[in-house]
Amino acid sequence: MHYAVGQVAGFAGTTVRTLHHYDEIGLLRPGARTGAGHRRYDDADLDRLQRILFYRELGFPLDEIATLLDDPGSDPVELLRRRHEVLTGRVEALRAMAAAVERAMEARTMGVNLTPEEKFEVFGDHDPDRYAEEVGRRWGTTDAYRESQRRTAGRGKQEWLRIKDEQRAWADRLAAVMDTGAPPGGEAATDLAEEHRAQICRYYYTCTYEIHTGLARLYTTDPRFTAHYEAIRPGMAAYLAEAITANAARRGEQPGE
């Protein structure tokens, strides 16, 4: 069977103009023409077009595609390997760009007034408000969210770095307590859980014991929060969650009351 150029364009999801161009440069010449000169494509032409579009999807330029299809001495595996290296480099570059944009968006959402260099210095690969957009969607109508937005707005680089250092030192002390084998319901662990709550109160919003135990549940049920604490010390997410719950009970604030 033979197909008109419009039919082929429809089959392939391309345009008539593209097929005309492939014909003009010799990449895909139709197998036949009508007496009036209209292009007619056969099954072999469609098979070649399918391969052309495959290589185009991988980003190959048209001259390299012609080599792949027509030069018996070409090595498709080697060309694909080189293309893979190019695409991998592009993916990594795009990932870095996406991460930079994400950090900028999060800082903007938080009202952080920092230069791009300062944003990288402060937040690096881990931003404590990485999920700011989701937080706004889930809790944007709460008093705690509005208080956090108000208190973080305009916070400068040095203050963010000081907070970051304080949180890192706290995490190191919690890891040290875990290493001693102290139970999460013991005094050492619950004191650190209380300090954790106090940090939230000091820098973000009034964190009641009820809110704090709600956060504890997130630390073990949301893989993103779990991964953050597990990266510091394996087992920390569950340990901290239990310490927070025990701390609320210890101080006379049962969860949910």
C-alpha cells in the first residue's frame, strides 16, 4: 500500500512540512510519486520514518541520523553511547537548575530576603521548609502558619545560619543520646524533645504539645520527614517521635487533649 503525505504525517504525529524537508535533504524520500508528482510512501518508508523519529526523540541531529541509517560502517551502539553521555549531562544540568529554582521559590514563599549565593549558603541541599508550598496548601489557614510566615519574613542570612547551627547541634546531641542506649521515654531524650518544641516556638510559631505530637506522627508516616532524620542517624525519626509523645505525657499534656 501507498500513503499520501498527509496520511503519513497523521500516522506519525508530525507535519507535512517536516516530511517535505526530510525528502528535500534525502533523509526520507518517498518510495513512489503519482503522475502529478505527489509523494506516496510505502511500508518501508514508514519503517524508516519510525526510526528517524526515534533518533530525533533522543536528540540526534539529522545528519547523524542519516549516518545511522545509511552508512553500513557506522556503529549505532557507539553513537547511542555518545548521545547518552550528552543527555545525561543535560539531565544533571537541568536537575541543578530545577533545584536552584526550587530553593528560590521556597525562600520567596517564606519571605526570605537573601541573595542567590546566600540562599545556597543557608539552605544548601536541605531546606527545612522544602515543602513550603505543600505546607501552605495544607495548613495555610491556620494561625500557626500565619505566625510562621510573619516571623520568618525578612530574616537575614546571619540569623538563618545561627538557627541552622543551633538545629545541627541539637541533632548531634540527640544522636549522642541514642548512641548511649537511653530509651526515648527517658529524661535525656524527652528533654531534647522539649528543646525541639522550644526551637519551633522560638523561631516559627507557638508549638503546643498537641501540635508537637502531630509533627511526631509525620516524622514516621511521611517518608520525606523520615528521610530527613534518618540521614542524620538511622532510627532517629522513630526515636524522636516516641520522645516527643513521651515528653507531652511527662509534662501533663496528653496527645489530643
